[in-house]
Amino acid sequence: MAECKECGIEMGFMDRQNARSYDGQCRACTEKERVKQKLISQGVPEGNLQKQQQVTAEQKQAETKLREEIETILLTTETAPNLNITKRISIITSQAAFEINNFKDAFVGLMNPVKGRSNEMEKQIDELKDRALYELQRKAYESSANGVVAVDLDISTVTVGSISMLMLVASGTAVIIED
């Protein structure tokens, strides 16, 4: 697991996505820096910046706790006989997509004829899967479920005009599983 260069916490999927664009920082540290720059541009005295940073640190801790709680949601592709499901809440879905650059991806595939596939495309598909499953867990958490059964992943391409996108849809049933 990657760590934030600013605060050193282990980053989950969304923080790793943020870190790509913001010098290795988690979302909380990025937001902290944005707030600091905004306050400086508004002429806030240096002493008041410290108070604002304390609030941001508390928000970061709350975000980390929430992320950990969401990631405890059990995901399974089937209903196992040993799971004591006490309540089925609802069917939930999540989606994740990215734009396909046809020329670039075709070029990458030609540069790697031995494997016959694009490693970059595989990485993007893995990221789509991680993002969609995390969103599925988040929706289950919001509906007070502690598990999602019958998880299904579907991938397809969507083309609108000259834009092609790869879309992954995750679905499942949010349930409460007795411990």
C-alpha cells in the first residue's frame, strides 16, 4: 500500500488516484494545502492558519475512519451456505469508466506483440474494478448493510460520437449478515 508523502498514512484506492496528480499526497493533505493557499490569498494572518490546519487534521482522521469502515464491507460473488443473512436490503450498483484513446492503446499493443495485450489497458481495467467495488462497498455502508452478495461485474464499451469509453458496472445485493 502506498503512503502519503505529507502525513504518511496508508492510502486507499481514491487517495492513490489523488496522489497521482498531487505530488504523492492523500486527498486530506491535498485539501489541507488548498485551504491554506486560499486563506493566504485572502490575507488571513499566519496564526489563524494553524487553527484551520487542526480542523483539517480532524477531518482527515474522520475520513480515514470512514474509509476503514467502508472497506470492512464483505463482498462475495455468491450466497454461501455458511453466511447467515438476516436481511436483504436492496440491489445496489456502481459504475466506473475511462476514455479509450484508440490510437495510443493500439500502438501500445503493437509495441508488445509477445504478450499480445496492453499492460496499460490491464492496469486501467484493474483500477476500474477497484473503483467500482469500493463504490459498491460505500453504497452498502450507506444503506446500513455489512455485506454484498451476488456481486457481478460487467464491462462494455460505450461510444458517443468520436469518444469511446470503457465502462465497468458492478452490482450486488446489500445484506445484513449476522456475526
